[in-house]
Amino acid sequence: MGREIRRVPKDWQHPQDSKGYIPMYDQDYEAALAEWQQEKAEEDWHGDPPDPAYYRPAFTDDPMHYQIYETVTEGTPTSPVFASLDEMVAWLIAEGRNLNLE
């Protein structure tokens, strides 16, 4: 399973539905749409526009904290939010044997 560290706001709560976390790319829909529109204007583009269901909401606070995400889907969190990389490392050391990091 692929993983990545994402920057998130302090009180970030990843959106969920009745099945659990909703997989989302690490980009808000408005930014993804603007990027798609620019690429479409610059190239002979035939793809569909981005689907808002797969993009996270725009952050209202600066993303100054950290969270680990899996990347097999668009991305769902696999850790709590951490204020620093040192906190994340300590959590990984403490929880490492309980995580399937292979």
C-alpha cells in the first residue's frame, strides 16, 4: 500500500460517509477545475472535467499540520493529525508494529 504525508489544518476532519472515510485527492475542487481549464485551453484536451466528489474541500485555515494518507485510492487518512513531524515519527515508532507498512 502506498502512503504519503499530507499537510492539513490543525482541526482537519477528513470527510466521511456511512462506509468510512471518503477517498479524496490532495487538492480542492476549485484548484483542480482551474488546472483542468488551463490545460484544456493550452492543449487539444478531450478529457472530462474533474469530479467534485473526488476532491477535498478548500481549507479555510493554513495547512500547518501533518497526516499520513494511503494512496491506493485517491487517498484516505491512516493516522491522526500531528502538529509536527517529530510527533508523527513518535507515533510511527509506537504504532509501527501495528501498521502494515510492508
